[in-house]
Amino acid sequence: MQSRTRFIALCLAGAMLTACAHKDKNAPLAFVPADTPYVVANLAVLDKDTRQALLAQADRQLPSQLAQMEAFATREQPRDPDAARLVRAFAAEFKGKTIEGFAQANGLDLKGHFALYGEGMSPVLRVELNDPKAFEGFVSRLETAYGKKLDTASIGTQSYRREALPASGTEVILAVVGRQMVAAILPADPGTPLLRQTLGLDRPAKSLQDDGRLAKLASKKGYAKWLVGQLDLTRALPLVISGSDPLIASIEKAHASAESAKTGEPLANLLKSSPSCTPEASRIAARAPSMSFGYTRLDATHQDARFDLALADDITKAFSGLAVELPGLGSHGNAAPLDLSFAVPVAALRTFWSAQADAVAAKPFTCPMLVDLNDSFAKLGAALPKTAIPPFGNLLGVRIALDSLGNDKTSSLPNFTGRIVLGTSDPAGLFATGQMMVPALATLKPAANAAPVALPQEVTGMFGQPAWVATGDKALALGIGNGENAKLTTALHDATGEPGQMARMHLSGAMYLEWLKYLEAKADSLAAAAAEMNVGKTAEPSLNGDSTPADEAAQAAADAAHSKAQFVALEAQAQHVDSIDAEMHVDADGLVVTSHTTLKQ
């Protein structure tokens, strides 16, 4: 029996060693401390077909992205010529190349792994390279364009580039370590242990690869292994608020030194800390312990993602079982090109936030960074009873459904047709309040679940088109535009929210593009007005070195060009979007937001 037990133990040990043998000891995750407060990484690389499809999409968007870089450089040229040169040099690296060609020319491995994580709160980025020498050449070219070489240093046999930023109390380092690029923002004059661990010369006692936390998270939440991220607030918040993290402490010291030099206040006074900060930061973090995100589907025509925010039990219990009776919050079977529904259950929110205000009043914060919360929650607690007053106190939610959208040059508002649905436990009372505010509505008597009633000309004049109102059991609906009256009855009887459901959105690609064009037209109008104000301003130099009117006009033109380039880039992306859908709900673990983007083939 004893020999059999020993044999089984040996077999199990062998199986474990075999299972662990496939792990790459030099993978980025092997350098990430298991207790890192935040991390974003890929656990697996994209398959070839998906990678090529995404590269093709990126190549289509590249011209507009490069135009945006040039516009940015033009805008920055008067203020920061070094930065402008750097951006132009970076853009020049893409000349005559695809995204894949750029990566190959500069040593980046598109089939490699990466990890962005914290050594404490210091951000560190590790990216696998397929040609370290090519990457070194890329960095050297950017340094030349920037007009300044980064300082070089070494620790042992490992060299690295560094740039001290004394005003912020930080230091940027960049190195090629083996076949990886390592970039980090560290506290000024980092100690040798932190520097060695950042560069990977010393390994963490336990790595995230050993821990397997990201793989478990991906399995639990349904994240694909191509991108998984997590922020552990129970680790991060105490480090930030207590100032015990080296990076945070260095930043605070730099800011305090500047303040001391300006005001004469002793530095020690400005850097005072309280022993209550760490436990009180942990108290806040316990309300929302962590957040995570990842893709759930990623291929040539789909980009689906999920975001999770863990919440304390009392929060999830307050909302996970709450079904908000807002028509349209449920299934979007009758979705308009832009259809947005969000729950605003005022009664439930009032109860919840009253409990939070009472908890803070019973146990006020004493940490200097948090004491302002006491006053904020006191004001919130005093204001909450007012939210019980009808009609606001009866509100359940709002749905906005737009069928069309266009720019109106004579108005600050767009031309649109669509429906607005207000969920309420008292539709008749809400309409009666509207009649008190708008006397022209006094003669209207919409009946619940009856035919829509046309609004009088005195009211529709502001819309420039006909409008109707209708009421249901738990909602009041307003239709604006020709034909919208025929859609109101359906809108009042669309599916209401399921337990825990908080929001839902549908956006067609065509409507997305129309929104961008509307916003661009408004931005162009503002730019034109600014240019008109600058007409006739002289180019005479300023005697005191301040900017001249001509300088301001040139800067306004550069800003307008940058804005225009941004819209061009966004519109180029929108051209390939078929639809975007999103949903938000609270379950037993916390808040979940999912998005589903369908692309045109």
C-alpha cells in the first residue's frame, strides 16, 4: 500500500512537471509579479486568418491615422518643436509600408506576446521582438529626429536608455533585454532592486505565469486569450492613497517640493501622511474590489468585448434582482438606428445612496486625502429626500430612439426624427406636470394605451415638424417627425428590463457615420467662427514675447486641421461598421458591460 502511494505521488509529480514544462520561462508574464496591482496581456497569439484580417482593417485606416499625426505635429510645432519632429519621424517610418511591413522593418513580433503591468504602481511594458537590432535602429532614428539622445546607463552587463523628468519625480527607461523590449516609468533615481526587477535581471518570487490568475479570469468571464486585463483595486488604492508606493511617493515629493518653493510651506508639512489612509483606502476598495476586461470574440467581422466591475454584496443584492419596467430596455427587436435605453430607478437609487451616506456619517474618513468625502456624502444624504418628490421620484428610466439625423445650420440642435420614452410609475402624473409647465398642453387628454394625440402647433414649432404623445401603463412616449405616431404604440409595449438590467444600446453603422458628420459640421462651424474673429489681425511681433494675434490665428488653424484629421480618421473607421450593440447589467458578482461590434466584409 505504501509503495502504491509512493508510485501515485511520483506519477502526479511527473504529470505536474510535464504540464509546467511547456511554459516559456522568458515569456513576458514570467516577469510579472503575482501580486501586481494591474496587468494587460495576451495569453495566446491570434491565429493567422484573424491576424491578417485585422491587419487589413488597420491598413485601410492607416492613411487617415497618418494624416492625424501630421495635423498633430503641425499644431504642436510652435509649442514643442521637438515633439513635432518626433511625431513626424514616427509617421515617416510607415512610408511605403503596411502595418505588418512596419513591424517587420523595426523588429516587432506581431506573433509575439506582451504584458503591461505594475511593479507596484510603476507601469512596465514588455513586448517580444523578432529582431532586437532592428528595434534598436528604430529607436536611434527616433532619437535623431527628436534632436536629443536619451542618456545611457547600465546595471551589470545590461544597458538601458533613461530620461529623467524631475518636474514629475519620474524617470523613463527603455531597454532591449534578450528578445524583449522593456519600457517603464519609475520613480526618480530608482533603487537597484526595483531597477533590476523591472529589467528582469531579478525574477519575482512568484510570477503571474506561475499564479495563473489571468487564465482563470479568462475562463470564468469568457474572455478570449488574445487580450485580458485586470485592475486589482484592493492592491492599487491603498498604494496610491497612502503614498507608500515608491512611484506615488516620488511624484508627491516632486509636487510638494514645487509647492514648497512657491509658498514657503515646509516640505515636511506638505508630505504629512496619516496611518488611517491605508485601512480607509482598503475600506473604499472593498466596495469595488477589482475590474477586468477582455475580448470575447475577435475575427474579421466581429469585435466583441466584456468589462466587469466586481461589487460588494450589498450593492449586487440591491440591483441584481431589480427589474426596471422601461419599455425598450429589454430585447431590441424593434431597434431604431440609434436606440439607447438606460434605467433610472429613482426609488431604488435613493434607498441605496441613503444607506451609503448613513454609513459614512457613522464612520467618517480621517485620511487627509479622503476627508472631503465626508462633506460630499453629507450633502448627498441631505439632498436625497428631495428626489422622492413627483414626478422625478416616480422615474424608472429613459429610452431615446432616433430614426434619422441631419445637420441644421440654423440651429444648435440636429434635425432628427424619433421617439423619447420616459418610464414612470405614474404616467398621468408626469403628463399633468408637463401641462402645468406648458399651458398649450392643457387641452390634451391622452388615455393610457389609446391612440397617440397630436401636439398643438405652439409646441411643435420648436421641432419644426409634427409631434405626438401617448401613454401606457408605465411610460409616457413622445414621437417627433412624420410617421412617428405610428411607432409610439409599439414603443410603449416593447420588452421591459430583465432583473439586473441597467442599459442597452443599438447603433447602426450608417447612424454612427451620420453622428460623426454632424459633430464634424459643428466643429467646422466653430472653427469658421474663430477664423472670422481673427480676420484683419496683424502679424506684428509682441514686445513682451507673448503670442501675437497672428500666432493665435495660426494656432487656431492648426487646431482646426487636427480636429478635421481626427474626424477623417473616425469616419474612415465608421465606414466599415455595420452595427454596434451594448448591454449593461448587474449580476451576483457585480456590474457587467458587453459590446458587440459587427463589421462589413
